[in-house]
Amino acid sequence: MTKNYKNQPISNVQWIDREELFSNSYNPNKVAPPELKLLKESILNSGWTQPIVIRESKEIVDGFHRWTVSGHKEIHELTDGLVPVVVLNEIGEEEQMMATIRHNRARGQHGVKPMAVIMQKLKDDHKLDDKKLNKLLGMEDEEIRRLYEAGSIELIKEIAEGGSTGKNAEHIKKYKENSDFSPSWD
């Protein structure tokens, strides 16, 4: 049975003027320009999918970089300068600082192998070229190339192991059907 879900911050998303918000003085999360560009691209293409987390005072707990790019003309125009926010129940400074760190660390990291398989599928199955991937994912050409090559290596390893039931089974089936040659281990 669900209890008090209406009292959860996410159940009360509000749209407020970005100019009312202000950054905290301690955020340890730094984002490089390519990732800020990617964040901007994400909002332009997918819309606002995550609210900014604030205190009742309108100090930002999480979402500083979303707030930052919301000042860019194209994003500002999407919602007339309004940004989605959720307000945390009033908390002390120490809890606010810990909440910021938890939000940042909880996002995790992307593993190379899963990213490589995804890159291979985007290029091979969905026919996305490097230029489009560069723009939409904020990746450099070299990163795209290395991930794609790593994905090919993972696929070859699975073929070598007779893999037709693993996570790449469908990809291996297509590979075997469309190949004019067979690997030496077949």
C-alpha cells in the first residue's frame, strides 16, 4: 500500500522563474563545457525531464547545471524562463550539503562495455553517423570510434564463444546472416 506519496517532493513539481533561484556556495560537482552543451541539447530535444531541487529559500540543492543552461536563449524561450522545481521540506545546511552530494553520486557512471554495445547498435542498427552522435551525445570522434571498436570486440568475443544466447544474440544472428565470410573459428 502506498503511503504519503502526495507528500513527496516529486509529487509537487512547480514552474517558477529561473531568476528567483540562486546557487549554493559549496557544490562539488563541476561540469565541463562539452557536458553543459550536451545538457542543453538534451533539454532542447527531450524537454525538461528532471526538475531542479531547491530549498524553500529557493537555494539550489541539485540541478545547478540545469539552472545554468536554462539561461541560454533557446532553453529560456521553451518555457518563457520558467524552470521545473521541487521543494525539499526545510532542512538544515548539513542535510542540504549531504543531499547535494547524494544526488550527484547517485547518478553513477557509465560502464565502457555497455556503452560500447550501445554505440555499436546506434551506428549499425540505427545507422547514426559520427556527426549526429557527436551532436546528440556530446562525444568526440575519437570516443565514438573507440567505443564502436570496443563494441565490435565484445561482439567478436561472444561469436567466438559460440554465443547465440547472450546479450548480443540478436546482433550475432544479424551478423551471421549478413556476412559474406565466416570467422576462422566457425
